[in-house]
Amino acid sequence: MSLEERAKATAKNVEGKAQEALGNVTGDPQDQAEGKAKQVEGQARHAKEDVKDEVKKNLN
């Protein structure tokens, strides 16, 4: 497990939530969409780390 990669994924998710919230407040659909996309990217990074952890676990 790469703690650094998990931290980056969490940061991307938080950044996306903030951008989506800003888009909701301002009514900007582009900010909303970009925020959601960043959240999906953060979730994908977490999933990748989960797979890597599972592979390492099964190799031992």
C-alpha cells in the first residue's frame, strides 16, 4: 500500500467535492461536472491501490 498514493487520491476527492459544491453555489455546470470527474478519479486511484494491496496479500 502506498500511503502517498492514497493521500493523493483522498486529496483529489476532496478537491472534487469542493469544486462541485462551488459549482452548486454559483450554478456553474462546468464546475459541477469537473468536480464530479475529480471525485471519480480519486475513487479510481483508491481502487487501484486496493487491487495492488490484494495482489501483494495473495503473493505472501
